[in-house]
Amino acid sequence: MSFPRCALLWARLPAGRRAGHRAAVCSALRAHIGPFPGALGRVPAVASSSSASGGSKAPNTSLFVPLTVKPQGPSADGDVGAELTRPLDKNEVKKILDKFYKRKEIQKLAADYGLDARLFHQAFISFRNYIMQSHSLDVDIHIILNDICFTAGLCAEEVHLCGESAAIDLVTELMYTTGEEVEVRTYKRLTPITVLDHALESLDNLRPGDCIVCFSKNDIYSVSRQIEIRGLESAVIYGSLPPGTKLAQAKKFNDPDDPCKILVATDAIGMGLNLSIRRIIFYSLIKPSINEKGEKEIEPITTSQALQIAGRAGRFSSKFKEGEVTTMNREDLNLLREILNRPVDPIRAAGLHPTAEQIEMFAYHLPDTTLSNLIDIFVDFSQVDGQYFVCNMDDFKFSAELIQHIPLSLRVRYVFCTAPINKKQPFVCSSLLQFARQFSRNEPLTFSWLRRYIKWPLLPPKNIKDLMDLEAVHDVLDLYLWLSYRFIDMFPDASFVRDLQKELDGIIQDGVHNITKLIKISETHKLLNLESLSTESQSRLSGALKSQARRTRSTKTSGSKAAEPPGPHAGEKSLASRLVQQGLLTADMLKQLEKEWLTQRTEHGKEITESGTYSKGTRRKKKEPDSD
């Protein structure tokens, strides 16, 4: 639980309580969520006033009589806490409170803050009656109690945070602001890892235990197809695959009895998967990314990313006790060494996201303003110190504008907008819209309704497009489950949806298992453009031309097409790609053909200039590559 939330909770406790009662409540919170300075410091001063004036005697606590706190009646806004989480089981809450009261460390903590056994008992009874008898609790108290009931709260003497060294200084500073003690422990890698002095250069040089890391789905599909042409089997892992499918592909690759010995993956392999990899091969060192301003950038991977990916080779728990790292292309090898040897830049600041309470405060003063505009105003007025920055809110605003026309309360609208969706998937976005519309009508989204909506049962994928559609449906089920944790009454069938998701996961697993077949069908029906630009694809096999293309790409953010010089006709592109993949066209032959094509293009340009007929020259230039 965050410090601002705890502070807000402390500040919102019903008025009229004396120091003893407030201390008991704050002590209870502190035991579950850790200390928060500034709230508890006032209590001992009241309880020990006699000793502060020079007396050594303990205060006579019989002089303190905690006031009884009146339970809250029904709220005009309804039970918002129950809407955000779920209704509290008061019997379960009572058990937790009674168990909390009997803990020796809690009683000692109360004594440390000036509460003897009598005051602590009276304050606790008052607080318990307030919780048990209130019709609706404050939102923050409700959420905290819900988290504790479902073991989502943090109750530990130590918290271990694992991460890279770049975050140490920032995490240490943040912990100091909450009064925590920080101990930094550094661990060394248990197995060695070596950057090889030669690149792979050809997929013919693959060995069992190799993992080719790509940064786009098109490259994933292309490499998988080329491996299949060579009579090898490969497992495939990328970010949008369901967790079950990723685990199944990892198991297939790790199984010593399975013929699949090659892995083709994105950097998703660095997150939560145990893989037995001998050698990491970077197919490319260029990765598209989104900066803090929401702009797309195409540039080499960072040192942190390279270390995370390279570190998958030769893990201590795998059968390979030494890891190797290299690149697909020779000219990338020096850049890889340079990236890996750079010091990791320390993380200077942490991101902050406006809370629902803060947005509600703005909405109170600006009642006719849309949520998207409220966010803009909040960001404009926000002032943060050097340890923080305001998170990029584009995705939040996208969802806010998507559902703006649907009548929802501000709190509910806020929750919908924080739902994790991929705005590049139209079906997922339309599902968020449909869920919100159904919610606004107060119509529960039942299991039968959801089955009709996603058109269940779904057929196995026949091509790559079908596979991507199934992945989008899986994301929609994820969205349903995410919302079910916040609106249990409106999304009541989470258990059935989990079962449905497992079944869908199995369908997707079968599709990924036959992914090369799907790629082949997609190529035949032109549903998949594996090589969107011939110059970029061909240059991967042609040395210096590839380096030049990458330098051009890294200086522009408008995509590959804007960075590439004009290429031959689209039909010839796919032909060249097929010839290369089938081994009928080598890199040197391709380079020679390109030189000849450029030479002929120059001669045609001269003819155009001499004839002076621009329009005819343009038409001729489009036709002539086909004649070559």
C-alpha cells in the first residue's frame, strides 16, 4: 500500500477520536503496510505529557476516555469500496481483527506509542464496532480490509526487491522517505558468459541450444520459416502469446527428448521463463520503442536490454554451464560488444500516476470537463521534485476518449481507463467499449453473454491472421478477469472465464506448434508480408548495405518505409525473398543483381532526361524491373 494512500486513510478517519484511538488504528495499519512518518509521531507527545515536563512517572491513563465512534450509515453514493473490490465478509473481517488484537508485537507497538493495555483495548473495541456496524466504509479502509482478507496486503518484516544496479540509488532514496532501512546485497553470476569473436552469418550454422532473438513478429515468422526449410524444428516465444503457450513452447525447447532444439523469440524470454539456452544470437540490434513523450523511436537496444537478453544463455539451472552470445551479422558484432561494455545509466526518477481521489478533486471544481481533459489539466498543474516524473498518460487518455460518451460515474470511468489494453488491437478496444456500455446499463456481463460476444467456440487457426485474432480474444478474456477483481457483481463469472481461457490457450498452443505451416499458408494467400521492404531484408544478407540501411532507420522515427530508398517492384521483392530462403540465391548473387539493377536504372534515368517526357519515363521505370 502506498504512503499517500495510507496518509489519506489516516486523515479521513472519522472525527472526534482522542489520541489513544487514533494511535491504535494507525498502529494497526502500520503492522500491515509498514511505517508512515508524520502520522504516528503526534501520539506519544499526548500520552506522555507528564514525563515531557520533567516527571519520571508514567501518566495516569484513567484520565483518558476514548470517545465512541458512531458507525457510518448508507452513503448517498453507494458502497464505492465494494464496487471497486467486492463486498466485505464481516465474519472474516472480525476474525482478522481479533487475531490482530492478540498479537504480542502489536500490543508492544501500542505500548511504544503510549497506549497501555486498557487504552489499547478500549480503542480496539471502538474501532472494531465501527468496522462491523458501518453500512459503508470509507473507500480506502474498505480496500485495505479487502486486501488483507484475500492476502493481498503486505505483512512481512523484510521485503526483498530484485533488480539491476541502476535502480539502487533511487530505491534507497524512496525507502528513506518512508523511514525504512535498506540493505544492498550484490550477487555475481554463477556461470561465465562469452561474447564470441564470430557471427552466425547463416542459419546453416545453427546448433542445438541456440536462441535467435528478434524484435518484430515479421522477423520471428521469417526466421521460423527459414529454419523449417532447412529441416529443423523450432519453438517460438513472443510477448503477445498467452502465458500457457509460452510455457508449453519453453517446455518443448527444454525437453532433451524433443527434436526441437532451436528457439526463435523476442526479448520476452527475459521475463519469467526458465530456458536451457547455450547461445544467444541477436538477429538485429535495432528495436522500435516508445519514448516518454509517446513518440516512436528506432534505435539500437540499450545496455540494460542487451544484458538482460544475453544473460539467458548458460544459466546456472540449465544443462549448459557456460553461455555464449553473438549476432547474426558480422558487422553487428562490434556494436554488440560496445553496448554490453557500456556502464548502465542509473535510474534517476520514478513515475507517478494520478489517483482517482486526485482526479475527483479536480472534477469537483471542473464539473463539466471530460476525464481526458482533467488528466491534461492535472499534468499541466503537477509539480514534482527530481525523484519523480508524471507518467505518460496517452494510453489512459485513449481509453477515456473511447468511452467518454458512455454514462459512468467518474470513479468507475477511472477504473475502466486504467485497464491494461493494447490500443493497437481493434477487437480489444471495442471490447472495452462494449464492457463499459453493458456496465452503464447495469447489466452483468455473464459467462453466457461473453461466449456469445466472442463467438465461442472458436476454430483452430488456419493462418497467421487467425492466430493473431485468437491472441486478441485471449486478451479480451484477460480484460474481463481484470475488471472482475474490481467489479465482482458486474463481472460475476471469473472462474468460468478462467476455464474458457485455458481452453483457448490450448487452441493457440496448437496453432503455434504448427506455426511454420500457418506462415506457409499465409504467404500463399498473401495474408502475411514477411519482408515488407526488399532493401532492408536483402541487406541483412549483404554486408555493408545492411549497415547503411540501419543507420538510415535509426535517424528517422517514421518507420522503415520512409528510411529506405526506392526498391524494385513488389512482386520481385517476394521472389527475391523466396529465392534467398530456398538457398537458390546467395548474398553475393543478390548484391550483383542489385548493382546491375541500379546501373540499368541510372541509364533509364538518362533516357528520361534526354527525351524530356517525364510521365512516360515514370511509367517505363515501373515496368522495366519486371523485364529484368
